[in-house]
Amino acid sequence: MEKTVNIIGAGLAGCEAAYQLSKRNIKVNLYEKKTIKRNEVQSLNTFAELVCSNTLRSTDLRNAVGCLKEEMRMFDSLIIKAAEYAQIPAGGSLAVDREKFSHYITDLIKNDKNITVIEKDVDFINPDSPTIIASGPLTSENLQKQIISLIGQEYFYFYDAVAPIVTKSSIDTTKTFRKNRYEKGDTEDYINCPMNKEQYSLFYNELINAKTAEAHLDKEKELKVFEGCMPVEIMAKRGFDTLTYGPLKPAGLRNLDGTNNFAVVQLRQDNASDELYNMVGFQTNLTWSEQKRVFRLIPGMEQADFVRYGVMHLNKFINSPSLLNSYNQVKLQPNIFFAGQITGVEGYVESTSSGIISAINMARYLSNEPMLKFPTNTVMGGLQNYIISTSSKNFQPMKANWSIVDNIELNKKVKKDEKKFLYSQAALKSMENFIKLL
Ligand SMILES: Cc1cc2nc3c(=O)[nH]c(=O)nc-3n(C[C@H](O)[C@H](O)[C@H](O)COP(=O)(O)OP(=O)(O)OC[C@H]3O[C@@H](n4cnc5c(N)ncnc54)[C@H](O)[C@@H]3O)c2cc1C
């Protein structure tokens, strides 16, 4: 029996998934609501709209997102093809004319004999019908309710309140110590960055005077008033001591020699391979350059390498570690797959790559072939693995970076740049072998 796949959302992930399914001769009904009702940031009627910046970021293979684009090109990615067609000069970045980019994709999708476009604000998901939900970070209200009834309220989030994440290797451990507060538990899970009063004063003054990023959406202004996700700089503005009674409290965190601290910043392990640490309680709305400048004043973090900065965004996403398997399929609803930013990947390129994973596996699922886990030493596979295997408790979206990829072991010492180049070469080789399997 011929099966048709419903895809909800003709954004980056949805268009890519539709194209990949069509290439595999599978019929698609692609649902999009923007011609009926646009969201706050949409201004075009065409598909795959880049709502903010017009860049798909670095093309440098030493950068994980550069390698990711190269991996996607190996799957004949529609979005990458469109970006190359609509490219405008931007140094080492793949920047595009957003209208040309969106028109190219829309024309191709609308003229594809396997794809039927349906203009509709979808408000019903049939669990018996193969469906990819790719409705993005601003999924409409009606669909939200359906998703919640499918997966449960506790697994659906409305905003990102992300604290910065740094690499463990960039922390100066001569200035930090490992300990859990009040030495609870058998292991020493946290890296603690202690401060004396002078260090704290300097940090505090820079923090309260640092520049903040502007909100994209009216609703984002409201996010900042929730106590549970209050930005660290707003909390600090309540008074000099507020942070030392809050996320920077020194209680239960004496130095290893027994002396007291004035304040302590805690870093908590963020991924299973123990390479990433997030700054506890540091959700923030500072601009990225200010985060780098101010947070590097924290002892031990002078050279911190930020794999992601803190953000406060309206961003609807699901708890993928609890809900999805390696194929982006809902564990308890095998006909339903998710794709794109709603799975907890973040960024244009990352969202598109997630559409490729969902489409390839949906095609295999429909033809009763075993679904395939993408190799975790590729950026696509590493990112996918992160969103399904990281802690479900503190799950927050993630961009492409080398720390979430199972990089090859290098048996000689090489410079940082060369190391990243070798990682990308290994990732591309591994993807080439994987594609042969397909
Ligand atoms: C304000 C804002 C700014 C951003 N800026 C950037 C940036 O500069 N760089 C970057 O890399 N990333 C940025 N992002 C993240 C960006 O949205 C994603 O990276 C990317 O667009 C997500 O792709 P997607 O396909 O998952 O979702 P989208 O591209 O958002 O596509 C989802 C589609 O689903 C449709 N849809 C939603 N609900 C329904 C429904 N019920 N029925 C039918 N259709 C529906 C929407 O209209 C939309 O077309 C930003 C996000 C937001 C919210």
C-alpha cells in the first residue's frame, strides 16, 4: 500500500524533509499555515523563511557548523543547494539573499510531483498516519495543544532560558576545585570557581553595567520577569549581595584547605562524555560579546571557550531525551516523527540537518527497513545523539560544536586548528561510509 507522509511546517526542516522523501519516491502532504496566518517574525509568504539573520554561518571545515553543511551536501540537501544559489558575499560565511533563497525552495517544492502543499493551520495529529512535525520554535497554539496531548504537558517547553556552556578543557583547574555542595553524594560532580570579595566586586560591577541583547518578540520581554528563569544580571541589580544568597552562594563550598569563599560559581557537567559544563544559574540576556568579557572575569574561566552562550528566547521545544529515539521517532508513537528546532537542535543549519535524519528514517520505517542511527563521529550524528542522550532534567537546545561529536583520538599533539580540521576529515569520511550503507 502506498503511504503518504504528512509534514507539518514548510520551514527549513519541513521543506528539507519533504524533498528528501520525494527523492525516495514517497508522497508528501506538506502543511503550512503562514499564508493564512503569519507569526510575529514572518514577513514572506514563501517557504523556509530565515526570520532573523541571513547567514548559515561559517563555511570553514574546522568549524563544526562548516563541517555539518558539508555533510548535508552529501545528502544533496535542498537547503544547502538553495543557499549556494542565493549566496551573497560574506567572507567565510554562507550568507544568502533571503527572498531568493526562499523563492528557490518554494518553486522547487511546489513543482515536485510527489509533494502536495496544503495551506492550513494544522490543529490535529492522527497518530495512525505517518507524520513529521516540523512546526518550529513558534509552533501555533492549536498545534501546541495537540502535541501536548500526544506527549504530555511536562515534556513541552515554551522558552529557552539557557545558561552558557563552556568546554571543560578551557577551565584553569589550578584556580578551581571539585566538590558537591555540603559534599553530598559519592562523586564530586561540580567544578567550583571561588571568588574573594575583591574578585566578586569587580565581576559584579561589570555584570550590572554590561550590555543586554534586544528581544525579538514582545512575548520575550515577559520571559524575564519569571523568577524561575531570571537573568543573572537582573538578579544582580537587586543588590550587591543578592547573587551570594542565590546562584553564587558559598555555603557548603569551602575550599579544599577549609577556608571560606565570598562567592562561588558552579559549573555542572552537561554531556555524557564529560567535555561540556554549564554555568549554574547563569541564564542571561547579555550580548554574546559581553558574556565572553564579563564571565571571563570569573577565576578559572579566563580562557573559557563558550560552545554556546546564554539566551532568553521564546522557543517551543520538546524534551527529546525522554521522547525520541535516534531516528527522531516518538518512542511510544511510531508513526510520529519530529524534525527541526522543535526537537531541541538550534539554528538554521542544525534544524535542516534534523529534517534529513527524520526523512531518511521515515522512508525506511515505511518500507520496513531497519532505521539507521547516524554515526556519532559526524556532526549530524553527534548533534542527534546529544538531543536524545543528554540529561532530560535540564534539557536545553544545542547548536553544532565539536564537543558533542565523538571525535577521533589523535595520537600526536597537534595545534587546536589542525585538530579541528582532522575531526572534520574523519567526520566526512565516516559520513561517506554511512551513505554507502544507505
Ligand atoms: C525570533 C527568532 C529568531 C531566530 N534567529 C535565528 C538566527 O538568526 N539564526 C539561526 O540560525 N536561527 C535563528 N532562529 C532559530 C530558527 O527559527 C531556527 O533555526 C529555524 O528556522 C528552525 O527551523 P524549523 O524548520 O525547525 O522551523 P521554522 O523554520 O520556524 O519552520 C516552521 C514552519 O512551521 C509553520 N507552522 C507552525 N505551526 C504550524 C501549524 N499548526 N500548521 C502548519 N504550519 C505551521 C510555520 O509557519 C513555519 O513556516 C531564530 C528563531 C526565532 C524564533
